[in-house]
Amino acid sequence: MTCFEDLMYRGLIKDVASENIEEVLNGEPISFYWGTDPTADSLTVGHYSSLITAKRLAKYGHHPILLVGGATGLIGDPRPTAEREIISKETLDGYFECIKKQVTDIFDGNVELVNNYDWFKDISWIDFLRDVGKYINVNYMLNKDIISRRLESGITFAEFAYTLMQGYDYLYLNETKDVTLQCAGSDQWGNITTGVELINKKLGKQVNAFTMPLIVDSAGKKIGKSEGNAIWLDKNKTSSYELYQYFINTTDDKVYEYLKVFTFLTKDEIEDIMKRHNEKPEERLAQKTLAKEIVVDLHGEEEYNKALKITESLFSGDIKNFTAKEVEMAFKGLDSFLVEEDLNVVDLLVNSGVCSSKREAREFVSNSSITINGDKVTDLEFVLTRDKCIDSKYVVIRRGKKKYYLGTYK
């Protein structure tokens, strides 16, 4: 397929700010950019749908420039309900370095990163008003959805001016790096078109832009969020196992969409996977393929194998060969208990909260319902000692088939 056909098949083009976007995408290589503000020390899965689209354009020969907003991050784009919390420049600089490394790894080094603080820091207030503000009508700005949705509750001038700053980013990159295409999530449509308008009015040029639909889960929530907690791309914040689990639990009604958006599998490969998946949905082939492709792309084959090992071991209950690190990944977020001394299995089960009484503990052991570090315990005289712990540190108790408890030996 051509670049345009590929993006259309994957549902990655929503709004378009140029009449000839198909010719632009299918034509000679161009420079394009996608931007984000450094509001944390890692990007999230929510950013990944845009990042992988940029990576896809790069595979078709276009030159990717990723802008990290060291200047716009100091202001913050308008949120739907309230102004963003101000972040210090020192903090933003640290975030920039983290994101720079992360993006460079994702693109295997084949990407150019820029920081808009580098050009905004030398612009005076008067120059900005003359060179940018004079070309954009206030009524034009008020009609932007990103601004109009805040008018009733109130919007600060800093937030109001944010769209001018982002518009100037496009102008600057067009003049200095011949960038002629911007792509972003659909929630940035108002900011994107301000840049297109500014370039047209100030330079008399026609440039291009398109947005990608925001990717949501089956409940309609932005993907990458769970109870307000982001799914991070940094494996030290969200482990490869957690990332694998997030996507392997994708619902059947979304997995086809996600395979198209988040993987580099061809149309024929995706259609074949979905055909086989629909024949035996209980095997979850589509989810397994999706999770594998994402983990490998972000963290590498070795991390995928680790995630798969943990997943399969937990499913079978065989965790005998787990390392302490694997225990930490598998049971992250699980409330843990402290083991302060060698304990008989009955006392261990009661003290840890696995059982409510010694009588219940004896019943579970006698009924072969207790495993400790992957070994079934049926002996009421069993005593837990440090040398029986995983890496002399962790004890993992399983009650029944799925209920796990994590203990740390003091």
C-alpha cells in the first residue's frame, strides 16, 4: 500500500488541513513534526499511538522531527476543566532529557529532536506580538474548541496564548528546517490550524497537517489511563510484564483497531490474525499478538520473553524459578506482609492474612490448596525459613488457583 492508503486502512487520519494530503504523503520525502510537552519523565501509551504513526511515516521515507516543548511546557495547554499546574524550568529540563532518550530508543536513533525553548528564549514580548500576534485574529482564537470550552469557567491569558506559541513552532520549523507537515492527536486540531494559518498569512505558503483520532478503550476512556494512573513507556515505571498484561487484556471489540494502530503488521497479516482469532476467540491470538508486538517494539525481544515467562508461570502456578526482580514485576501493587522469623505453615498463613484462623489454615493445607513459592505444601509441620524464600527475600503464597499473597522475609 501507499503511505496514504496505509494510514487510511489503520484509521489514522481524522482531520486534514490541506487539500492534497494524499499526494503529500505519497510524494517525495518531506520533513514533518509531532510535538509534546514534557510534563513527566516518561511518555505514556497515550502518546504511543502518535509516536508509532510518526515512526510509520519515517518508514515511508519522511523525516521525523519530534518537538518537546520546553517553552510551551512552562505555560501548559488549556485543559478541559482547569489550568495546568506550573512546572519549574529545572524540572522540565530533566523531563526533556528523559523523553529525548526514550524517543531516540523507540526510533532506533533515526529521529531529530528539538526543544522549542531554544527559539522562544530569545524572543522579546514586543517581537512576539508584532511577528505572531498581529497575524491571528482574536475571534479566530475564540472559535477554537480548545479555548471556547473554557470560556464559561474562565481561561487565563497564558493558556489563551498557548495556541499562538504552538502556531509559531510550526512557522519556525518551516523556516529553519523546511517542515511542511504536522501531525498530532485530534485534541490538538485548534493549535495545529493556528500554525497553518500563521504560515499562510505571514509567509504566503500552504503547508499541511492532519490529526489522528484519540485512541480509547471499550469504556470510552483515553487509552493509557487506568483509574487516573498512566501506563508509562519507561519499563522502570511500567514493567514489560505490566505493559504486556495491559494489552493482552484488550477486549475483543477493540483488538482489531489496536492491531492496526499499534503494530507494523501488514494488512494481510492483521486480517489473517483476526480470521484465526474469530475462529477460536478463547485462545486470544489477536491479544497475544498485539501485546507481543508492542512490548518488542518498545522494550525489545528479551523483555517480551520475560513478560511471557511471568505470564505463563502465573497461569500454571509454577514460579519456582522466579528471580526477585520477576517477583517484583509480577506482584507489583499487591499488598505485602512482613515475615520476621521462621514460621510454621499454619502460623504463616494466619499471620499473613491468607487464612482467618488456624483451623481454616489446617483445612487449606490438608486440602492441598496452598502453594509456597511454587511448591504445594501439604505437611502441617512445614516451616518457612530464609533459605526457602526466593533469592532469600520473597515468599509467594497461592491459595486455591488464583489468590496470591506476597511476603518479604525480614
